Amino acid sequence: MEIANAPSTRTDAGASSRIDAFVFDLDGTLLNTLPDLVALTNAVLRECGFPERTTAEILSFVGNGVKALMYQAVPADADEEAVEGAMDRWKELYPQYGHKLTKAYPGIPETVAELKRRGAKLAVLSNKFDAGVQDVIGAYLPGLFSVAHGERADIPRKPDPAGLLRTIAELGSVPERTAYVGDSTGDVAVARNAGTLAVAATWGYHDVERLRAAAPDLLIDAPGDLVGLME
């Protein structure tokens, strides 16, 4: 676990002892959903007559919701109607492709269960569409989170802090007692915007040096590092 030299760091011993709530990003933090995203996105591109994308390309598109994913996945010269049609088809095919290839990251189920056992308040806040969040959490990490939100009309995409602040309030905590855990610079940004501890996970989808440059409060290499924040 690395303590970053963030300007507003809250990683002294007193700050650690105050954490009673953990809010997690989903894709790239709790679960590796990328194989399913690649399979579904390429199926839609093929059906729409567009060239397929590599895994690395699709990885670079994820993190800001389905609309952003499909706008980047289709060719740059595709018209608006074609893009909207591809996005609608993606949502239609999601139940068919779902999360068959998804896996929890090593140590995640055990760590989240241990945090819950110790009395932590636990939630998920993701830019994934809300129905997908509920679906995949129910399948892979059932019964562990009191609150789970994805993008919908009243939950704006990160790094807008509104969704995180709402989630924290629903948990019955406050930003000063909350750690937000994610694998992207956007996750660090939303934690900063909401006033929570910013914890960056190195095992996810994003470059570690970029994460370090975003100056999270903590940079962690293993889920189990989170347990120490409650000690």
C-alpha cells in the first residue's frame, strides 16, 4: 500500500481510524467484466456492419457508460443515427451476452465480506448502466452491499460527485468517514470532488503511473489492504 503525496491527503492514523464506509467502482475494481464487454461490443459492431475492435481498444473506451463506449467503438465517420442504433442494439443484446465471462478479482469477495463482518457500510457506484450493475452484483457478490447504483437519470456519471454523495447519505455515513475505491483517474476525481478518501486500485484496467499522477490518498496493490483502514 502506497500513501501518495496528495495535497489534501487524509491518510494519517487518525483519518484511517475514522473510515466506516466503503464505496466501490465496479468494472476494473470489483469485477473483471472486460471479456464480456469485448464479446458484446464486437457482436454489435459485426451486426451493424462495422469493423470489430481489439480488446485493448475496447478497454480504452470503457469507464464512462455505454453511450461513450459505442460512440468510440464505431468508425469516426458513422452518423448519429448509426451510433444510436448500435447503442440501442448493445442494450438489447446485453441480456443474451450478460456476464458469462466475468470474474471477481482475486481477494475481492473475501475482503468485502471481511469489511462487512467488521461493520463497514458498503456500496457500489459505477458509470455502468444501472440495470447492468444490479444484474452483475447480484450474480457475483450477492448480499454484500447495502446500496448499489449505476448510471441513470438521477445518478449522473462520475466524476460528478452527486451520485457518490447520495450513496454515502443512503449508507448513513459522511464523506469524511468514507473511502471511495476505484481503478481510474476519474474515480480519484470523484472522490476528491465529494471529499472522501481517494483509494486507487492498481489491479484494474488503468495505467498505474497515470493513477499515481492523479495523486490518490492511497494506491493499493491488493484488496486486503482496505481492511487496515478500519483498524
